Amino acid sequence: MMIRLFLACVIASPAMASCPVGADLASGIRLVQADGTTDDYRALRPGVVETISTYTDGYVARTLLGQGIYVLEVADVVDGSIDPYTQAVFAFRMAASDMPLPDPNTQMKFGTTVRDGGGLYPENIVIDWGDRATVTYGKCSYAMIPGTFSHTSDDYDHQEVVHYLPELGISVLHSYFDDEMTEADIYPVADIKTIRD
């Protein structure tokens, strides 16, 4: 009887998916939002993480993140390819691999140049990192540092709150707010899993 129970546990273990760890970023980590939207994170090259977001209506977007945190590029994906007419590139004054990792209760300031369909324009970013906390997605819990990103340009200001997960090397968008909104959009995460090719 004990042997059968042991074998049942061994056979069942692969089905009980373990929580993703930092090494899983090579093959991919998927976050599932409460509405079914998925965000797939993959290490693209040193210092750069690619996120593919697939919404329930079929819309797909790609974001490149420096150190898994700082937005370097955003664009729509149409039929598996980047739509160049929707592409926006954010040029920082340092290489992605040199971008600083967050420390709790600190502030960072960056000047960037944005290139999109409207041309070139400067944007300033102030990041306020908060106290270290814990966040839970499904059955998985991670250490987290919340960061409030305040973006300011000549004609468009907005604010994003991200949850940086040091164990995974990624930041998760928690909320978004801009001048035309009365309240922030919140993006609750319901689950997290690894992606196996």
C-alpha cells in the first residue's frame, strides 16, 4: 500500500505545476489576468525581456523591457509581425544591461527620447520605489517591490504602477492612469505558470 501511495505521488508531481523561477525566463513565464489576457515574458537578449500580451478580443502587443522593468519599445503585433505604424521606441541614455535594478524606498529619474509615428519628443520619468512586500498569483507567492512611474512630456502625462519581482527579473503592470481618466485601470493577475516550448 505504501509503495502504491509513493508511486501515486511521484506520478502526480509533474501535474502539480511548480511556481516559475528566474531560470524559466529563458523558455517563458506566463501571467494570466483575471479577464483571460495573457502576458508572456521571455529573456530576449542580455538585459532585455520581451513581453507578448494577448487580449481576449485577439489584439496582440509586444513590449521590450530593459532589465525586465523599463519600457524600451511597444508595438502592435499583426499576423505575427510587428506593425511599424504602431511602434514607439524609448531611448534611454544607457545600455539596457546597465540599467539599475530597484532598491526599496528610493527614487530614480531618467530623461528619454521617444520616437513614434508623431516624430521625436523628450519624456521625463520619475520612479518611486516603495517598501518590499509579497504578492500572490494563483498558488505562487513572490517578493515584490512596487514602483510608481510618472511619465511627463510636453503634451501627455501618465502614471503606471508596476510590481517588480526580483526572483523572476520582471515587472508586472498593476495599474495605469492618465490625464483623460477619472480613475486608474487595474490589471489583476489570477495565475502564473511556465511556458514549455
